[in-house]
Amino acid sequence: MNIIDLKSIKKDYRNKKRIITSALRGLDLRIEEGEFVAIMGRSGSGKSTLMNIIGLLDSDFEGEYSFKSKNVKNLSGNKLSELRGKEIGFVFQQFNLLKKTDVLHNVLLPTVYRSSRGDNKRAESLIEKVGLKDKIHNKSNELSVGQIQRVAIARALMMDPSVILADEPTGNLDTKTAVEVMDLMIGLNKEGKTLVIITHEEDIAAYANRIVQLKDGQIEKEGKKR
Amino acid sequence: MKISALIGQAFTAIFANKVRSFLTVLGIVIGIGSVIALISLGDSVSNTIGENFSSLGSAMITVNSKPVKEDTDAIDEETDQNEDPGIMMMGRDHGEENGMRAMFMGVVSDPTLTEQDFNDIRNLGEDKVTAVSPEISKTSDVAYNDLSKSLTVTGVDIAYFQIEGYEIAEGVLFSNEDIAGKSKVVVLASQSYNDLFGSENAIDEVITIDEEECRVIGVLSEKKESQFINPNEAILLPYSSALESFDQEMFTTISVEAANEEIVSSVCSEIETLLLANHEIADTGDADFTIISSQDILDMQESTMAILTGVFAAIAGISLVVGGIGIMNIMLVSVTERTKEIGLRKAVGAKTYHILIQFLTESVILTLVGGLVGIGIGYLISLIAARMISITTVLSIDAVVLAVSISGAVGIVFGLYPAWKAARLDPVDALRYE
Ligand SMILES: Nc1ncnc2c1ncn2[C@@H]1O[C@H](COP(=O)(O)OP(=O)(O)O)[C@@H](O)[C@H]1O
Ligand SMILES: [Mg+2]
């Protein structure tokens, strides 16, 4: 079953001088539940734009988008927030932890906007899972970049989403830490999470079972691995 | 949404910028401080005024002598006999103000009121006036044994005790016979008694007032002090005896107790008509007396209070608005600084109102903290000010509730725009913000 179904997606950006940049020009993409997809392409090829659309952060585009067979094109901002909170876990390239807030509360952040029980226990077990048990009460500014990405992964898992989206999650990491973080992500995919990773590194993409190559807002080539 | 998480986040954000938060909140502190000082002081001042005048009675009318300004010859003639340096004559140049001053300070001008005036007012009848007493005072050398003091001695009618609410502690008050017979008898107020006798027996003892022997027949119980006059310092003798001893024919003051509050102003005008006729004065403007009711004074006090209240309220209002703008400014800065955070929150599921409430909570907590500090400072100011004008002040629950509500409201009003700006940020733009 397709969890993500994008048809003829077009996205134009207009800057203040009314100059139009076409970031996506008629793109079709289907992602099945449980898949691990790597999106590759040069800088400026439209990867992040695509990611924002997939992640329900951006609904201002042309074309059709069904998420879990539901048309999400015309949902209100608040409905999108709700869906995002429930279905999608984000891991960004940088920043994206609350400063002056400890690991536990960063992981708990998504739960602030919904009332679910047993939050702390789940957060603690996720922190343990990403190997940061001893850092649970450390402030985020006391962590290394690798540790920050682990916290972000734990946070992304907090609401038990069906899709994990990661925009260049290893972009700021050295090779060794990058491998550790990727191992973590691959583990999640093995547990059944749909995983979409943006990267421009071949080594990272090699882990995926499908690679989507973008060029100038279109899919240049697409290949299944293994 | 979880309230505890919300408040926790707000405090984290506020404490992340302690100095900035403190400076931001100063305007609110000053504004709320003024509100509290205003209410606490205002309440206690009007309480004090109220007490003073309830001790006086709300249906009191005071007729005071007033020297005529223009006709100096006439005054000179009249005052020749009055120009006794012992008679208090402060404030004789103050004309219009005299009534007020006399009422407040016990300042007396040249006596112009006659025994005829007194009798005529009394003859208005019980249904209009319930008590009438003339007053004539003189600073005299009062001596008992080898103790001698310069004290104010006042001649009054029996009705004076009723008007002033004096009660007899020992002995008796003087009688109509004493007045008719110009008896040299005195009644002492509690402190004057203490000054002269300590705690010894005074009844039937003889004191001298300017070398004239007088017999003490009564001592009054202690009365609660009012702000302007100490009622426990008084040496009272029949007005007839006083006129004779002081070599006077006129009274400085006639105190009148009207039958009830409703008729005070009509009694005032009746007295005016009476006295103008008695003094053969055609024009009210030339009157050699002033008539003032306790109601008039209360009104004056109240309008003074209203002006003070207005000034304080303006200070409070201005500093609250300025403080509010400061809050708005700092919240806008905060929203800009935390754009990425807002994007992140939206990415993990925050809806528009979640962000709105988050920033509103921050601004309201800021103003509430400012409000609480302001309450403390305002109360301190009112305590100090109250001590300076020797009244007591209390921090009323109402004032605290009002101050808390106002500071909360300022937080909401001035926090709304920044919070709304934060809430409507587009998540993609917010996440991209550098
Ligand atoms: N908010 C924006 N406003 C204007 N142009 C944008 C905006 N975001 C992206 N673009 C442009 O759209 C194109 C695609 O950008 P992006 O999706 O970020 O590419 P990638 O992530 O592959 O580097 C680029 O040319 C970029 O300059
Ligand atoms: Mg990008």
C-alpha cells in the first residue's frame, strides 16, 4: 500500500522582487509503507522542497497528494499540524532542539500538544534506545552534534509515527558518528517505519532500498536496490 | 495541551533572559505600584477624613467671625477693645479662607458674632437646630499651686459638650445657672486635667486663669484624637463668664448642630439671613462672618482627594501603557529570535492556538511577576507616605485583586499582537529562518 502518493507536483517560490523560482516541476512519487527511500540530488535541486511537502509542512503547491490514501491537499493548517504530530517524525540537519531544555523534555516536546499517558516512561525508553540514558537530564547545549541527532531521532519516535523524514541528518556529522546515526535509522526501518532520507552522500544512500535522484525539480532517475 | 508544560516553558524562556525580563517589567512594576499606593493611600485618607467628620457629626454648621477687609476704620474702632494680644489673631488677613482655616487649625479672627446672634440661632427651634454654642477663646496663664502654664481657655454654652461629644468623667458640667450667674467655674478636658493636676483630685480645687480664681467642677473623659484638633486639650468655662473675664462682647465662633443632614443647607441660609439682618449688612459679599457645614468640608476634602486620585491614576495609566508597550516590544524581539523554535514546534504538531497561548502565557507571566513586585513596592510607598502624614494604611484584598487583574490584562492586551505574529508563522518559513 502506498503511504505517500504524489502526482504532478509543482512548486514555485516567489521572492519579494516577484522573481519566480520553480523548485519542483511536475513530480510523481509513490512511497510504500515500510520502504526506505533516499532522495539525492545537487544543492538546489528541490530536495528540501519535496521533503516539506511530504512532511505536510507545506500545502501551497500544485498537484495531488494523498497521505495514507487521504487527500491532504486542502486540509487547514491546524489539521495538518495534528496529522504531522501523529504521523510524521522529523529529523533535521541542524539546530532543532530546544535550547536550555534537557534531553528528556526535548523528547517530550511533541506530547505537549496532545494529552497521552505514560509519556515519561516512553521518552525514557526511547532515550535509552538511542544510547543517551546517562544524558537524560543534560541540557541540549551540553551535547555533541551526534548526540543532538540521537535526541532528535528519539523525539521523532515519541508519537510513534508511521513515517520518519530526515533532511540531511548526517550533514553536520563526521563519518564515524554519521554511521552510528544511520545504523540507528536503519534499525527503525527494520522495525517497520517508513523512512525517507535526504542526502547527497552515496554511502548513506547505499543503505536505502530505493534511490530517487532529483535534478532541477524533476526526478532524473529512480532505482531499486537489491 | 499541558498546562504545567506550558508554564514551565514560559519560565524557562523568561529566565533565559533574566536582565532583559527584569528591565521589561519595570514599567509594569511602577504602574502597579502607583495603583496600589493610590488605592491604599486613598482609602486610608478618606477613612481618616470620614473618622474626623463622624466625630464632628455630619450635620454640623460652624459660623465663624470674619474681619471686613475694606472698611478698615470700622474694624479699627471695633478692634480697639479686641486688640488684646492674648487673643489669637492669626490668619486675620486671609478673608475667605478663614472659615476653612478656623475649622482645621483652630485659627480665630476678630470676634464679630454677638450674643443676639447666638440666641436667634437657638430660637430657630428644636426641629431645626438641636444644639447651639458660642465659642470665645483666649490664651491665658493658667495656674494651680505653683504650676503655671500658658493655655487656651474657651468660653462655651452647655450645648458645646453635646456638640463635641464630650462625656463627663468626674464632677459635673456647668449649668444654666452658672451661665446666667457668670460663675467662675471650669470643666477640664482629660489632657488639660493631667497637665495641671497629674492624677490628683481636681474637683472643687481652685485654679487661676489670668489671676482670676475659678473652681474646677468637672473633668471630661478622654476623647479619640482627630487629625486637626486635639479635643483633650481644653479648659472650658461658661461663655458669659469668659466674655466678662476676657473683657469681650463678641464670639469668634458659633457651633450649630442641625436636626438632620437633609436640612443642613436650609438652616445655613436661614442663619445667614438672620446674621446679615442682625449685623445690618445688605450684601452677602460684605458679611463679617462665614458659614460652613461639615458637609461643605467633606465635599472639599473629597474633591481634593479626587484630584489626587486623578494624578495617581494618570501616573499609573501612563506607566502601564508604557510598560505594556515595553512588553510588546520585547515579546516581538523574542518571537523573532525564536522563529526556528516556533517552526520546530509546529513541525512536531503545535497548532496555531498552541503557539498563541504559549507566547501569551509568557507575556502574562512577565506582567504578573511585575504586578506582584509592584504590589509590594506600592504598599511600601503607601506605608512610608502614611507614616509621614500620620495615618494608618492597609493593603486591601480588593486592591490586590485589582492589581493582579490589571497586570494580567496588560499582559494579554500587549502580548496578543506578538503572540498572534508567532502563531501565524508558516512552519516552512520559520524552519528556514536564520
Ligand atoms: N522559501 C524560498 N523562497 C524562494 N526560493 C526558494 C525557497 N526555498 C527554496 N527556494 C529555491 O528553490 C530551489 C529548491 O530549493 P531546495 O528545495 O531547498 O533545494 P535543496 O534542498 O535540494 O538544496 C532552490 O533554487 C532554492 O533557491
Ligand atoms: Mg535542502
